[in-house]
Amino acid sequence: MLVVLVVFFLGLLSQVSGLGFLNPKVRVYLINELGPGKKLTINCKEKNNDLGWHQISYREMYEWHFRINLWRTTLFWCNLSWHKSGVTYYGSFKIYDAERDEGRCAILCDWKIRPTGLYAYTNEIGNYERLYRWPVPDK
Ligand SMILES: *[C@@H]1O[C@H](CO)[C@@H](O)[C@H](O)[C@H]1NC(C)=O
């Protein structure tokens, strides 16, 4: 119980003071690797915090950062879309989930967005792994 209280107050102090020793700053990068001339449209959200619409060209990067909340429930979803030969590929993906990602990518979570899916850098593997495929497009 005492331990819980101490951790709680340290966390609170860390948030209030902005020191962030218990809730480090995390950066998320999305890199467009869809191919030359292919644009990637991005809209990410955390609860009521809408990061807006962005469009990036091939090899460009979209980036944002934040601190994980004290309860480790920080969660960002992104709607991503792109086009190829008149077909729109679209998906809603969990891009940052503190529960999944605090260990997986720690403070730098970068994603390569490719025609074959979404690849995230995972520390244990020391490489990118595909966490999502694009859903089959609507006809
Ligand atoms: C994604 O799009 C759906 C449907 O248009 C919308 O309801 C949802 O809020 C969007 N999510 C994000 C993360 O932008």
C-alpha cells in the first residue's frame, strides 16, 4: 500500500513538475514508404485531442510527441489512407498504445508505411515488424 502511494505521488509530482521521470516523452514517427508519387493522408487522435489532417509525400515523415499519462493508458489511433490505380486503401490503426508500446518501442516509436502494411520498429527484435496489413478496399 505504501509503495503504491509513493509511486502515485512520485507520478503526480513528475507530471506536475514536468520532470517526466516516470512518464517519459515519447516520439512517434510515420514515414511514407508507399512509393514515388504516392501521398499518405493521416489523421491521428487521442480521445478528444484531434491532431488534424496531414498529407505527406513519399519519404516524408509525420511526427508528434507526448508524455505517457500516469495510468499508462495513453492511446492514439490514426486513420491512414492512400490511393493506387484508382483504389483507395484506408484503415484505422492503433498507432500508439502505452500498454503495448512502452516496452516494444519505448521513447521512439517509428513506423514505415508501405503498400504491404504498417511496419513498426520493435526493440527486442532490433528491426521493423509488420503490425498491420491494409484492410481489403471497398469495391
Ligand atoms: C477515423 O474515421 C472515422 C470515420 O470517418 C471516424 O469516426 C474516426 O473518429 C476517425 N478516427 C481518427 C483517429 O481520426
